[in-house]
Amino acid sequence: MKIKILVSVLLATTLFTTSSSAVTPTPKPTAKVSKKATPKPAVSAKPASSKPSVSSKTTATKKPTKKPVKKKKKVKKTATPIPSPSPIWPPVGFTSKGGIYAKIPTGKELLGLLSAKVKLADDVKKCEKNACGAVVVAADIQCRWWEIRSTVSMIDPADPAKKLLLGSLRTTYNSLSPKTYANILLISDEPLYLPAAIDPATNQELAPVVRTGISIGGISATCHKATTNETIPTSIYTPFK
């Protein structure tokens, strides 16, 4: 059993510390006016003591200022990386049918994919010379394998309003768990440059000439629920003669 979904056309050429301090003003001492004491009949012969009573005794000796104790800085432990949030489901901006989702990535998304996948280095090299595209797929269910079909075309030099079909591309991809995304590169064998030419005057190879207007489109993604005996992944390009 399989579920098939069509996706829109994808154009393809090459993949390629301010701190602040506050000063508290010292309050000025308030002068107190004391009334003269009325002399008592009995006066002691001893001179009055200048010492205040015990309850309000103070000492004029200044206490030694304590040196501020330097607090040891706490060494923070290495923060544990925060995992990325789960992707929104169902996917937003995808073409969907029967729980199967497909989307053509933007150029920025595709560059991010290629830079993050080291193992795609060989595929990137192929796309520097051949027409390539990409599609992002996902499903509510487990797909035992994926089948992506597409076509390669170019603008008709004689009529820019028309396109010439150059060939068909069949791409297969491995099993994918439910609600999991896969970025699938669509790599054809259709060259992006005209065959090398030799300058008859210098006998040197001329700079390659780009074949403009080549695109990959007509993309359809199929989620297969049953296993297959064929080798996966594969990429088979069949040119139209």
C-alpha cells in the first residue's frame, strides 16, 4: 500500500556593563539647647563626673574598621545544552494528503541542510555540475521507504514561454519514523554546462558555458508502507532522447 502526494515545482541550478554608584549624604549634627540646671540646696564637694550614666555609656575610642571580606566567586558549572523544541505537528507550510507531508525547501533552508550534513559532501560536488533539487517529507505513520519522482526541464531557447523536457528522475529514500522529517536531495545526471570547447587559436580549453533555465519540477512523493527488495537509497535519471 502506498500514499502519493504531488508537490509544486522547484527551480534548480546549482546547490550550492554600565555600572552606577550612589553616595548617601552624611546628616549634619543638630545643635541642642540645654536649659541651665537649678542649683540644689545640697551640693556635693566632689566635682561632678563628666562620665555619662552606664545606661547611655559611650566610648570615644573608634573601633578599628574591619577590612571587607572578599567573597569568593562561585564557579558556574557548564550549562547543559537545551534541547531543541519538538517541531510543530502537523507541519506548517507543507502540502499534505492523507497524513503525508511534503515541502520544497527554500534556498536558505537548503544551504543549512548542506552545511550541516558532512556526509553529503560528495552529493554537493555532483550538484555543482548537474541539475539538482530537494524535498522535505514527513508522515503521520511509519514509511518503510520513500519514492520521489520528478522531471528535469529547461526553457526553450526558441520560445522562453515554453519548456523542454530533458529527462525524468526517480529517487528512493530509507525508512522514516512517524512525525519525523527527512531532507531528500534530488540529484540528476543532467549537466549544467555545455560540453567543453577548445579555442582553435590558442588550443586552450575555453571557460565552461552555463545552460540557463534548467529546473527540476513535477515532484511527487510516495510513502510506501510495505518493504521492498530493491536497493535503497537510489537515484536514477533517464534522459529523453
